[in-house]
Amino acid sequence: MTRCRTCWPRCATPRTLPSNSSLLSIAIAVVFLTGAALFGLGTIARRKQKPRVAGTITWPRLVDEALADADLDQRIEMIERLGIVRSAWACDVLQTAQREESDPRATRALERALSAATST
């Protein structure tokens, strides 16, 4: 196999990064370390946050203590089911929920459940 004499020195030399590659390496290292530090600080700050306390919404505990941390969808489902029950206890729980809930979806579900519970 013959090689071109004009290309041989250029092809035979190993490719290297430009001379400023040490600056590039330092810049990449600084960016990486900054990102890692921010990630670590965010993780630590997130772990130190106090857990969310359902201080204003306590009515799910009237149904079951295990439901103290129920999210909005679970609370709406409970409201709909309590509307089906139509007992005095369920109406009391729904009225307590109506005083505590501020989310528009929950208040609409409460209005429907209370109207269904009082219609009989």
C-alpha cells in the first residue's frame, strides 16, 4: 500500500487537542463540581424540610387515622363515597370537610355530595 508523500506526515502524526485543552479541562471540572455542589445542597435542603403537615385539613382523620395525609384526589374520592352513604355521621364529616377544604374541585364535590345526602 503506497501513501502520498504530501499526506504522510499529516496522517502519521497522532491527533491531539489544542494547547488550551488544560483550560478546557479546568473549565469542565469547575462546571461539574459546581453542579455537584448545587445538587448536594439541594438534596440536603430538601431532606431538612419539615414534612408537610395537614394542619388545616383534618377531616379525613374522622374517617380513618391512616388517611391523615390523603392527597386531593383521595379526599375527593372520600367525599363522593361519603355522599353515597347518606348517614348522619357521613353528613357531619362532609360538613366538617366543607369548612376545611379550600380547593375548588373539593368544594364542588362537597356541594354535590351534601346536596345528594340531604335530598333524601
